[in-house]
Amino acid sequence: MKKNPIIPFALIAVLGIIAMIIISAVGVNEQDKIANGGGETEEAADPQTLIQNCTGCHGGNLEGATGPSLQNIGDTYSVEEIQEIIVNGREDKGMPGGLVSNEEAAVLAEWLAEGQGGE
């Protein structure tokens, strides 16, 4: 008797379809978890990590480059003002808004206002 050559291909196709269904279900669950605020936010509390969004314009030590120096920005602006600038940006100064979330902006604003930007 000859073996049917279609059976291995059919098994592979069935296994592929099952794998796609399982992966899709996992993806939908992850999407729901992220949408409900269950995403990973462990980096949000670390200003040293968040500041990497700023160094391109404000310099590696926040000393100023194409953007102004942020080293003593707390002397000029309050925490709330710094947070507002981070969230909304300043078109007149070329500062785009929305580079970080509101929670991350609050962490950055407090850190910068405390004078940590120059260290």
C-alpha cells in the first residue's frame, strides 16, 4: 500500500491554524490588559530613563543644544509649569508636546524642578 502524501501537509496546516488561534487569543488578552492600564510601567518612575527623550535637543547633560539648558530650570519654572510644558510643548520655542505620558511628565517635572537635571 502506498501512503497518502496529502496527510503530512494537512497535519501541518491544522497545526498552523491552531497555532494562529492560540497566538491571536494571547494577543487579544495582552491588548485588553494594556488598554485597561495593566501595561508595564516600571520605567515610568525612573527619570534617568525618561530623560533619554530629552537629550536629543537639550544635550546629554541637559546643558542645552538645539533646545535650552534644563540644568537649573526649577529656578525659572514651578513643577506644574514644567509639567505643562512637557505635556503640551511650546510651539514658540520648538518644543513638541506629547513625548511622554502625563504620569511620566509629572515624574520628569519634579525631578527637573529639584535641580537633578544637571547631575
